[in-house]
Amino acid sequence: MADGATSTPATPVPRTDPIRVFVVDDHPAFLRTVESVIAATPGFVLVGTADSGGAALTALRTRSDIDMVLLDVYLPDLSGVEVARRRADEGATTTVVLMSTIDPADLPGHAFERGVAGFLSKELLTTRALRGAWDVANNGG
Amino acid sequence: MTRAVGLDRESIAELRAQFRTEQIASWIAGGGVLFLAVVFTEPWGLLLGVCIAVMALVRLPAFTAIDRDDVVGALWWSAAGTWGIALIVAAVLPGATPIMILNLIGPLVTGAIYLDARSMRRLIGAGVVVAVGLGALGFRSSSTGAENALPAWLFQLIMIVYLAVHVMVMSGSVSVANRVRIATLEAVVDANDALRSADADLRESRRRVISAGDRERVRLERNIHDGAQQRLVALAVQLQLASQFARNGTPITPEQLDAMHTESREAIAELRELARGIYPSVLTERGLEDALRSVARRSPNPVEVVYDDQVDLPTDDAAAIYFICLEALQNIAKHAGPDASARLTLEARDGDLHVSIVDDGLGCNPAEIGRSRGVVNMIDRASALGADLTFESEPGRGTSVCMVLPDRPIATVDAT
């Protein structure tokens, strides 16, 4: 996988059809933490990570096994907002949730316009918040 | 002080030269008249020659006055002699009166060039009195007839030569004075240009200082956001997860706790490093010498610190010197090569403070030192202190950075 995008080895997936999550973040410490939160959330499985916007786009375009993308807003190359917009332009329907340490009120006004289903404050990431973000985006809460 | 306002040495020297020319002309005139009086045995001529010589003597104090820079006094003595000659000539030779108008005007022209308004008003007042006297003498009906002692052609020739010489001297002095004034004006314009250029440099430096401050804030924000903040966020999420595990009865592994501990220690280390970059606490707590020694110890190259302990500096100076030395030592670490060693000296000499950082490393072409951001920061910090900063380098011969902070009061150390 190009540009630091990696796949986790296939974990034994029960047939209850878990939600397959792809995480994009350039901070290794936080990436490891998201990994633990997903591992502790029943019904969710981590299927891959990327550490830049470009690597994320490449991975998302070539893979069909992703249900949900946790996307950091500030990435070294493209912003998460830009990655989501491009995916939406390409007709992708994957659930994209932006993540950041900054107050969502400080995000640019157009951040949630296209391709973004929700926002998670990084410090408030819990198993419940992760499931909640999925439910809001897909089942209307 | 009787010196006229705004005259420089050059103007005064020019005035003295003009006096000398006039003096020589007066001696020649007096001597010439006496010679002719003897040749043509004319008693009026003898009287005239003697009077001209006396008036030439009257002019002499002008030289001592101008040697004392007393321009006003000098002009008065000179005018007295010149006008005296005009009045005597008009009295003895009424036919020469029109030519003597030049003697009337000469001191007024010179005065107009060199005198301030108040002195000039007095000179004009005296000139008016002399003009009335000259007119009265020139237009009187009776004549001594002395001009008839000479052949008419000779009398006319003398008057023409006198006229020509006078015009030459007078226009020469006006043009010299004008040249001096223009040179003075050009010097003022040059000084003004230099001031403008210094002002532009100052604005540019101030703009750089502000934008360096902004850049520094952006850098800090990025460092905090990418470093300590991310670690603390990760730690918060991990703690929340651990709390959830504890509630569920899921065991928390020692590795998970170790990871959290590592995360918190990394965050603390990053914050400490950041704080040191913002302002070194050693500088506020233990002073410049310890701060410099601490920087020297952290440097990868051996650095000897020579610190004159008579030096006691205000906080602003200390901070600027610290950051300039820090930048210089970082440059040595980056560019001087692993084998380079350096010497950092700070000493008080002749009331100034001298700071130098000299290394024996690879050196470089001085033109390359020029405009790196770090070097520009050093220059800006130095100029904010009114200090001169110089860089010297040569390939293979190391680099030296020297700064002189002028007029720094030095704490006197009590020997007892």
C-alpha cells in the first residue's frame, strides 16, 4: 500500500457483519489509541489506516471493504475536509466522520457541506461515541 | 559670540582668502598712487596715497578677527577700510566717484553672503550713511583738480583696471560663497538620504521582527498541536477506555498502563522543550552566564565560555545576547563540522561590551552567511540593542561572530 497506508491482517470477523473502519491520522500516538477504542467497541473492526490525505484517497479509491472513515481534519498534505469533498465528488457513499482536537466551531464553514456525515472531538472519542457517530449517520440516531 | 550662524570652516577660509586679495589690492592701490604722486609731483596725490595706505592698515584687524572666527567683526573692519578708501578717493578725485560705488557695494555683497539678518541690517545702515557721504563728495561743485595732474588717458586706464579688478574679486567671492553653500546643501541632502535609508532599514527590521514573532507563534501552535496536545488527547481517550474496562470488569493490562505512562512523560518532555524555546528559565533564574554555559554544555561541539564577571546587564540585553549566542552555536553545530571547537567570550572593554563567538571549523565564503533567517534574526536583535554585529569567515579558517554593545555600564566589583 502506498504512502504509509497499511492494512491490518484479516481478523476473525463474525458473520454478524461488523462495521469496517478506516482511520486517517498523521499522529502515531493517536492512531494507536483509536485502534484500541475500535478494538474495544463490539461490532466495529479496524481494516486499515493512512497517515496522509493522499494515502487516504489512494486507499479509499482502491478498496471496497470500508464502511466508515475516521478522518483527521489537519493532515500534512490535504485537509480531511478536502479528502471528504473529493470522495463525495467521486460518488463515494462511505460514511465519513471528521475528527479533530479543535473546537468544531473553529472549522471552516464549508467543512460539513459535502461528504461529511459527522464530527468527533478527539478527546471525547469513546466506544459509545464511535457507535453513536455511526448510528447518527446511518440510522438517523 | 559674534560668529555668524551656520558658517563652517571652509566658508571662513574662503572669506579669509577674499580679505587677503582685497588687502593686496589696497596695498597696490596705495603704493601706485604714491608712486604716481611722486612721478607727477602732485601733493594731493601724496595725501591720497598716504590715506589709502592708512585705510589698508584699518583693514588689518579683520585678519585677527577672522582667525578668532569673529566673522561679524572681521566684516566691519574690512568695510571700514574699504569705505574709507572710497570716501577719500571721492574727496580728492570727484571724477572717480562712480567707480567708488563698487567699494560701497563690495562689503554689502560680502555681508549679504556671510551675515545673519540682524548684523546685516546694521551693515546696511552704515552703508547708507557712506552712500550719502560718497554722493555728497562726488557731486560737489569744487574740485581739488588732482585728476588733472595725470594725463587723461592714464587716469582713465587706472580707473578701468580698478573697475575690472574689483569686478573680478567681487564676482569671484560671490561664486565661491555660492559653491560653499551648495556643498553644504548637498551634505545636508546626503545626510537626509542616509537618515531616510536608516529609517527604511529600521522599518524593514521592525517588520521582520513582527513577522518573526508571528512565525514563531505559528510554529509554537503547530508544535503544541502536533506534540503535547495529541499525546494528551490520546491519554484522555485511553483513560476513558480504561475507566470503561474497569466498569465492565475487563482486565487492564500492564502494557496499557505503561503506554499511558509513556504518553504522559512524552507530553511533559515536549512541553519542557517548548518552554525552553520560548524563554529559557535558566536565564531568568540564574542569569546570562549560567544560561550561556548551559547552552555551551548542550552544544555537540566543545565550547569554551569566557565570561567577564564584571559584566552586569539589563534583562533585555541579556536575552538578546543569549539568543544571538544560541543561534551562533546552533550554526556552528550545523555548519562548522564535527571537529570544530568554539570559544564564546563576553567582556567589558573601554565602556563597551564585546561579545564574540569564534570557531575553528570549516568556515565559508562570507557572502554565503548573508541572508539566512537565523542570521537576519541575529542582526535584528543586535540592531535593536544599538549594537554592531559582524561576521567573518573564510573556507577552512573558521567563522567569527562579533558584537559590540556601546556604552554599557559595567558593575564595579568590590575587591574587598
